[in-house]
Amino acid sequence: MHVSRSGPLRAAIVLAILAVLSIHPAAAQSGRPLRVIVPFPPGGSADVLARVISAGLGDAAQQPIVVENHPGAGASIAYDLTARAVPDGNLVVVGSNSLVINPLLRKVNYDSVASFTPVCNLVASPMIFVVNQASSYKSIGDLIAAAHNKPATLTLGALGPATTQHIAAESFKHVSKSNIIFVPFAGGAPTVNALLGQHVDAALVNYSEAVEQIKAGKLRALATTSAKRIKPAPDLPTVAESGYPGYASEVWLGILGPAGLPAGRVEQLSKWLTAVMSTPEVGARLEAVGLYPTLSCGNDFAKLIGAKKAEYARTIQDANIAVDK
């Protein structure tokens, strides 16, 4: 295998996967590309993850990696594309909470469990409430108080509808008794852009999607939706500790293929992904943008999907969440 001169990151990944390739000498797919489908626009967490791991996957699989963005319908376009794909292991999707949420809220052409083969859950990403730096809201309490004083006036932008952010936003409105208008966007990056332009009053986005604008002093973080304070922002309070105990939500991102993916190919992909994710350089690059490795593959990933399906069903019912079919 040729080791390119693109830097220590690629070299470290190649060394980590050499042993894996020796186990599967027939891993090369005759030059066919491995398509990694991203259900959201460029610039969001799923897109960042796909592009960070793509170089290592290309070296491992000895085949080209093509990252394709297929946004729309709350990620359902990409999931439907994957569910209908030939299960030969040459097309996978970056799945997230929306994979489970969509069928609970709208009519889709796939089943979150039966239509896919879980390969590996890769990272978790905390979400945060943010406002424009010019906003007068300094805390999540300020935002809630304003929403109480001006019901059905304030706007909250987030990825949606029928996404983790949508569920988290509606659950937040329910527990805080705040009548805030939910404004859906096609991705995290468009949501942040709308907030920068002051087209919405606040936003709920993945930390990774807002961190650079926060560091630049253009956005202000109010609270995180995680159960605990997050490592890169230890002074940022959680919503739970801000007076709403029990409230918590977090994004997970992993790789899935269509149903019927051969066990041997699942094993290959799992080992390649494990090798890539175990490389310190990859972990550092992901953590730098707020994506925290939480590697679990096969049955463990399948159990997570099943547990989240039950959890979201309860949340949707409790908060009386609905979207247009």
C-alpha cells in the first residue's frame, strides 16, 4: 500500500489499518467507489464526520471514497436512497437520531430498524442554545422569560422538521412552558447563518456547528442540552441545571448500510472504522469540532437504535409533537 505524503494523519491511519487489511486480502472492490451518503448539507456535523474519516476509509478499503450530500425531507431522502440500495457494501449512510425520529412523525418509505444494517456508531455531539452576540439574552433563563412575556413572538431556528433538534426544541418548549415559534432549516450551517443574520432570535444547533462563531465572538452560547456540562465549554450550564431537571438531548452519528448487508462486509467496514476512529489524530480532529468518539459496532449499535426508538416515541407523545405528513 502506498502511503501518501499528505501528512502524519494519513500515515498514522494507514499504519493502524495494515493489520486489518491483511485479514481481508480481497477487500478491494475492483475500483468501485464506496459512497458515503450524508443526509444534510455541507458544513454540518454529519458532513464533517464523513470527510474526516473518508481518507482513512479510502486507504483501508483500497477503493475511492465519494462523500455525497443528499439533504431534504428531514434527512429522509438520504435514508430512502440507502434503504433502496443494493446491499453490496458499496453504499453507506451517516445515520443519526433522525433515522429513528422520522418514521414516528411522518410517512416514509423505510423502517428505522428493518431497512438498515447498523455498522458502527461513531460519535456523539452535544447541542447548545445560542443567540447572536448582539442579543440582550445572556442566559437560557433570559430567553425563557422573554418567551413568557411575548408568547408566540420569539423564533427558534433548528434543523428540521422531524429531527433531533426539532424533538429537543419541542421538548424544551414543553418543559419550560414557552410558546416559541420553531423555524426549521435544512441543516446546521443554514441555521447558524440565519442566526448570524439575525433572522431568528435564537437557535438550537450542534456545538460543532457553532463553535467557531462563538470563538469569533459572533454568537453567544446560553446552555447545552447535554445531561452534563461539555468538555470544551465547562462554564456553559446545562438546561437541566438551569431549572429544568431531567431535560437532556444529544446527537449521535454512525454508519449504516441497507438491510441485508453481508456479514463479511459488515465485519470489514466495522474493522476499518474502528481502526480509523482509534487513530489519535482522527479523535483530536473530531473533538476539535465538538464530535466525541463513542465507538460501538454491530449489535451494540442496533441496541442503541432500538432504545432511542422507544425513548423518542415517549417524548413525542408526552410533548404532543407533530409535523405535517
